[in-house]
Amino acid sequence: QEQARQVVQQLLAGSRRGRATAFPKGVQLRDLFITPQGLAFVDLSQELISNHPGGTCAEELTVYSLANTLVANFPAVKGVQILVEGREIQSLAGHLDLSKPYGRGPQRLEQS
């Protein structure tokens, strides 16, 4: 779990080269734990919602960058449930149902 926390913190920090990031500025990792069934609960700060730009593409990028990172790099993780301030949320900006966990994203979102 500690390695997963470190990876998520790096993902939230964004590019060191000034490239666009999948997460809004100011988002902090509050907690992360992985259940024995392989569900990773990732608790993020309120900035995930308050600073999110909205839109379907931006919301997919945020959710699937987190889910793909954890599922691809940690074999024990089968799915990712996003929490904000310790609570389940319905959506970031009204496009994806975040009341359920996510696994790897659609192939169209992966690099060619």
C-alpha cells in the first residue's frame, strides 16, 4: 500500500516538464488502502471537485489515469474507488458515475 500511495502522489504532482496533468491543481492524497479483494480506495481532497475543469474528456482522463495507474502497476489491485474527503461521490462533473469502482479504461484512452 505504501508503494501505491507514493505512485498516486507522483501522479497527482503532475509533470515535472510542465505538461498537462490529469488532476486539477491542489489535489492531495488523503488516504489509500487496498482491500483483500483487490479494491483500492483512494481518498482525495476537495480540490478534485472544486478545481476540476469539467467535461467528459477531462473527467475520463482523471478517473482512468488513476485507475489505469494502479491496476497496471499493482497486480493486487483489480479496481479503484475514488472518495473525496472520505466520502463516496456521484461524479466529478456529471459525466461518470463514481459511486462504483473503475478498472482499466477503454482502449481508446490508451496510448497507441
